[in-house]
Amino acid sequence: MERLINKYAAKLIRAGLCDPGEPLVAGLDDELVWNREDDIRPELERLFKLLSINSLVCARPAEPFQTIINHLADKHPTVIRPQDCETRTFLHDLPVAPEFSARAMAEALRRRKSVIVPHPEGGRAVVACGAVSPEQGFVFLSSVCFAGFVLFFSEHLDETRKGLAKKDQVRAFERAAGFLPEPVPAAPRLMSGPFLSEDEALAAIAQAGRHTVDLGLVDSYFGNVSYRLGDLLYISQTGSSLDELEGCVDPCPMDDSSCAGLTASSELTAHMAIVRGSQARAILHGHPRFTVVLSMDCGLADCPERGQCHVRCPGRRSVCGVPVVPGEVGAGPLGLARTLPPAIMAPDNESGAAIVYGHGLFATDHTDFNRTLETMIEVENACRAEYFERLAGGGGA
Amino acid sequence: MNGWTGSILLVDLDRGETGVLRPDRALYAKFLGGRGLAGHFLRPKATLAWDDPETPLLVFTGPLNGTASPTPGRATIMSRSPLTPATACSSVGGRLGRELKNAGWDGLIITGKSARPVGLEIRDREARLVDASMLAGLTTGRIFDRLTASEPKASLAATGPAAENGVLFASIAVDRHHAAGRSGLGLTMAAKGLKYLLILGTGRTEVHDPAMLKQARQDILRLTAASPVLMGGLGLSRYGTPALYDLMHSRRMMPTDNFRHTRFEAAARLNAHALVQRFRPKAAGCAGCHIRCKRVDESGRSLPEFESLSHFTALIGNDDLDAAVAANELCNEYGMDAISAGATLACLLEITGEEVSGARILELLRDTALGRGLGADLGRGSRRLAEYMGWPEKSMSVKGLELPAYDPRGAYGMALALAVATRGGCHLAAYPVSHEILRKPVATDRFSFSGKARMIKIAEDMNAAVDSLPACKFTFFAAGLEEYAKAYTAVTGEPSSAQDLLLAGERVYYNERIMNALNGLTIKDDDLPVRFFEDDGDSGGGVSVKALDRDEFLDARERYCRVRGLDEHGRPTGQTAQRLGLEWND
């Protein structure tokens, strides 16, 4: 347990989600262990008496997330309702507690996986818990930051467009924008394909995943990577961390003759359809933030499917030359497994990529992961530039 | 009341009379329904013998049966076990829960013993006992043909020849493709002279807030659609539970040759894909289920679940897929638990050293069901068989219940869960396969006991709540009590949260632990067969499958006792019982 709490405390810092020294992580089997001392521990320890949990993370997010979470919590003082795919599917909403007390936090955590709470030393913290592993707290905190980011930038663009952006929002936006890192740098050179052996393919997958995380193109471990080698599709496992894919890749026969890939990514069906229906060998999926923000920015205010964009968008939309399609996670009746492959394989789609509404970007290539990572970076940087252009133009799409 | 009917049907088979019990709403809120309520009503009779006429056979629904809540088709059957000293409890699928609820009953409490075989027929609020003598000796398939021909919408639960012949792991067949399989509940039912239950309900469950229930349903369906295990291209929805077969093989934890090995070389030819190629199955499922994990071939025959497929191949060294399917069918037709049947057969084969053909497997299973020759010994379960033959350590069981198809050396949380489960060697009590193998909600280190004591305790509480609502445990590979609390509140109007349901689940589970203690079970019974601590599994492919470290296991078990609120002997305490609002007598 100690190994895990230290691992995820360090990972929160490495991911840029928290400043060094900030994360408090606890794990409980029959005895409670923490990663470090802190005056707020006694109040958090009461949560373990009030809730049937085995782990907890408490941390104030680093900038720009701190500004974003603060603003959203002021604006929505009881609950924040982001509309991105992750929140809709897994978190549902983000409760906000009025005070840093075990009772107030427990009230929210009885129903949800995380709570946003005022921190005794200023600012706001995210407290998230799990019943299996401290990894859950890490994932939920990361998801709150991602969802908050997408909602904050989406709301600001929309409200600017409508002339509704208030002074405090503009101030918060300018502050948060000031903390944005530089645009994503050029992609490093990755292993050259085509890969001819399992070892090469696995190494290339792990390398692509690690760089996707390092470049900030995905939050926590969401996203997936695959490579077709002969009659096998090698794909990252569900819930695997893209920067730790060694030993977490499933070989899945193209003829479905084995179910050993049952633990493969939830997007296995979509990946399979793409490699079966095209020359693509490499597929990389990430959650670049501005790409997700722009995928949700549609100017058709009177669209009859408004509110159902994520599953029933009737238009043929594109962002920065890449098609945008609706679709839920997975292979269900409204799943992206039905919408993504045709969009990527469409004859007029020269990008070899597609964006799933409110979710992320899938990029493909015939040889290796170099072009897929370049595509992801180009699209994200283009979306970021486009976002600020739309904002400068009064928010027009 | 919304969610519950407020009525429990009392059936006295001694007198041939029925009555109605109308518990307070507070009792429902305290135990939820299903497994919780069944345990509440078993507790006062928990120390009676399994065949004592006063020992009740309990069939219970929960508030979510008969509603639009996802996977609402389960029911609980509970009583004393003839096979084990522990409480016998089975969550069963099919239509039983829905029909009983729609007939206006939250549950049945059946006591007494009929002098001759009878069937209990319930049509809405009307219940009657019917002579069932003419069904003696018929297979369950024939019984289903005969009794449901004129009432195809009715749910039918019946025992088969195995129960008539005293097989200690006899099952109750439900709606042809489902069963209350484990712990020998079929024999308990037969001991009452009760041959079958036929139930037809035309009512409906009143829902407090239909709009809220619709929202909860959408949340749960979205999560299950996102789950590769449930709805993915290789998932349960496409291949049924045999989808797990390749995974257990690749993880080197497939029980082989009575758990002497953890890898079966022929597995790749006997997997879910092979079943599809050979039998072209159709999907089937419980009432109201969208996952539909059952598989039925073109002739309407049930194909094996993962557990029975694994035990009728790897565990007994059989590489004949047709024989495995036939063995499974034979268990269904004669009314026997396929897990215990396969594991008891494997125990015999290890002791005798016999290598069996497909025909011999079927012969031995048929003899078991009919109590003939060696089959009469097999029908007593592996523990009694192994003791009788002088090799007690070759019974791969816990508390006398044979182990399922997950080798504990390949997943340490599973090792602990199998040891401490209240009904014996049961994988479903905590189902740590979810995180140790399937990576949900997150992956844990399967070769470590670190943190597993509390994980197992919380999962046991969760699954006790799930069995009480009820819902299908498979859904919890994707959704959680967070989403189901919303469905529960929407149906009943009771304010609730995931944590409230966990507390109710803890109460349900602890009540079972108290019943086991009343029957003399202690920490010594929470243990695994010695083989797992002495012999390595089959390592290879970068995976090392070592024997379990005894000290680490005992340490984890001690921690479990502390987390669960048990004393150093594994016995419940008055303090914890009081905290949970459970009756306690020193």
C-alpha cells in the first residue's frame, strides 16, 4: 500500500496536476498509511470512519487548474456539470462542498467519487476516494481537472459569443490562459516501422504511449494505442496507463479465435474495424484538451438535436480539417465503434484521423506511430489557435 | 409501498396451508430484499438441520425486480446446506424474481414437509399445492416441457433426479437455462417434498419516480456499453461467460487436473470461439437483462458457463468439447451443480489415477445423479469422498464447497475471498477477478496480499447489497452502487447513496457470518486446501505462479478479521452486530 500511495502522489506531480509537496494520499487496509504529514490529515482521517473506502487523495490542483476549479466552484456552488464524455460516462457530475469538514465532504462522497472543497490554506482542493486502490483517487482527480478545463474554456467561448461573459469570468479566463503551457512542441522521432516482430511492435506501442503522456495529450491514463502485426492486433489494455504500457498490451487475433484480449481497451472494436477495413497499422488515441473543447463548439443554436450532440449530431462537422463524429465510449448501440471507423476510412478524409465529440482524437498511419503523434500535435495546436481566433472574433464558429 | 409489495407468502407444507406476513417498511429498508431479507428470516432457524421440517426454504425478490432498472432478473434462494455446514445461498437468474414480484409477493417462506411430492403453484395472489408424484424420475427438461407447455410465461423452478437420489450438491433448475446451483439447495427443497414452484404474475412493481429511474438506467447502460468485458467485441454479451476461458488460461490460473496444474495445453481448442464454431449458439438471458450472457444451441440446449466448461475440460483432463457440453447438459437435466460435480469427479480421478474418456465422464455423472455404484460416493461431494477414500487433502473445497475455476495461486485476493466466503469456496462473494484480472475499476497486483483484506471486505458488502436489490454482479464490472443507489431511490422513494447500500450489504453479510458461527464455524474453516501452500502452479511466458506463502495468507486473513469486525477466532462480535443493528445473543 505504501508503494502505491507514493507512486500516485508522485504521478500527480509528474502529470502537472499538482505542485511538488502538495498531494496527500492515504491507503487503508487494517491500518491507515499516508504519504506525508499534514495538519489537515485528522479531518481527512475522519472520512475513513464515515465512508467504506480504502484510499483517498486530497490535493489542490496546480495552475491553470486551480484557477479553473476555483472559478467553476464559485459559479456553480453545489455541483458542476461538465458535458465531456468522461464526466458523462464515469463521474456524472462534480459536487462542490461548502467547507473543509469531514461531514461536508462525506456528504458528497457518499454519492460521488470526488468532491471539490475549500482548502484551509486557501484555494480549492479535490478530494477523491476509492474502494480498491489509491489509483482511483489519482484518476478521479485527473478527470476533474480535465473536465473542469474543457467546461471552463467551452463556457467562456459560448458566453463570450452570447455577450454573457461577466467580469470575474473574464478575469479568471485571462489568469488561466496566462498559465497555459506553450503549444505542444514538435514530435520527437519515434521508432520507424513497419515493425516485423512482436518485440518491436510492443516497444513501439509503449514508446508512443509514453510520449503521448509526456506531451500532455492525454489526461491520467485514458487513451489507447494499437498496432497490427500480421493476423494480430496488439492493443493497450483497458485502464492501462499510457506511460506504463510494458506488460499491459493484449494480442488480439483478427479472426476473434481467442478471447484472451477480453482485457483490451474498450475501443478494441473500433480499432479492429479500422485495421480490417483499411491499410492502417498504427492507431493512437488521446484526449488533447483544445481538440476536445472545439469538438463541442457548434454554432447551430437551433439544431433539433441540441443536447444530444454526443450521440446524434446530424451534421457533417470538422475541426481544423479533421472530421468530428458523435459516439459514446465502447461498442454499444450508440458507441463510437459505429461512427469512428467510417469517418477515418472515408475517401475524402485525408487526415487519417477523426475526433469523437467531447472525447478525443484518433489518428492512424500505415507504417508506425510517427505520423499519428504528429497529427495529434498538429491538430491540438491548430485547435488551440482556432479557439483563440474564435474568441477574438466574438466567439463565432 | 413502492418497490416492495409489502407481502410475504408463508407456506406450511405440513398442513398444506398458506398465510401472509406483512413486515414493517423499516425491515425492508434495513435488509433491502433478496439475500438480505432471506437471511433475516433464516437467522432464527439457522441452527436447525438442513432436513428439519422447520428449516425454511426461502425465495426472495428485491425492490428492483420487475422494474426498468438494468439486470433486475435475479432472485435469492436460501436455506441450510446438506453439503456444507454453512448457510446455503444462491442468486438465481431467469424469470423467477420477476414473476414472484409481479404476482405480488416479496418472498416465500416455505416450512414443513409434505408426505408426498407436491408442486407450489402461485398465480398472482392465489397459491395452491398440487400433487407432483407423476414427475418423479423425470429429467428437468421433461418437467419443463410438461408444466410450462400451457403456461409458457410462467417461471418454473424444479428439482431433478439428483435431488430425488440424495445428491448433496443437487441444484434447483430454473426456467430451463438457469439454476440455483451451489450448496445443494435442490436436496433441501426435495427434503420438504417440494418438487417444483410455478409462478405467474400479472401485476407490476410500483415505482416512486419513473423519470429518475430512467436517468439511472441510462447512466448504467452507458457504463455497461463502455465496458469491454460486458459489451466489447470479445465480451460476455458476444460470447457469454466462456469469454473468460482464454483469459484464465493465458494468466496461468486455469485449474487443471484437480488443481495440480494451472495451465491446460488443450485450452485453445476448447474456448468460446470453439463453442461458437461448433454449436452456433444464440444469446439468452435473465428477465430484463441487456447483457444476455447465456448461450443456447440450435436445439435449445444450454451451453456451459465458463465455470462448467473449465471444470469439465481442464480440471478433469478432458479435451473433448462435445463431452464437456454433454456433461454440462447432463448436470442440467439431472439437476446437479456442475462446479461441484466436476470438482468431485476431478478429486476421484486424482485419487484413483484413472484417465477418463468422454463416455466415461458421462457414465460417472449419470451414476452420480442416480446414486449408482461409485456414483453414490461421488454424490456426497469431494470432501466426504476424499475422507472416505483416505485422502482428505485431495478435496479442493472450502467449508465443503468445491472451488470454482480460478486457481488461487494466480490471484491472491481471490485466495483470501475463497477462504472467507460465508457459503464456502465461492468466487462470487467478493469476485476480485474484477480488479485482479479484468482491471476494473482499476487493476491491482494479483500476486500480492497488500490491501486485499479491506478490498475483499468492501466487495463482499457490495455484492451482498447487489444480491439484495437485486442486480447482476456482472454489471458491476462497469457500474457501481453509485448508479444503483439512484435506481433504488427512484424505485422505493427511500433516500439512499452508495455508502448507504454498502452499509446494508455489510449488515446482510455479517448476519450470514453470525449464522455460520452459530453452527460452530470459526477461523479454522476460513482456509484453503493445503496444496495451494505447498505446490507451485505452472509458470511460464513471463508469469511466475508460486505456491501461496502460508504466513502471508494468515496475515491477510488476520487483517480481514480486524477489518470485518470479527474476533481473533473469526467469530462475530456483539459490538459489530450492535453497530449494524443485528440481533445478538451471547
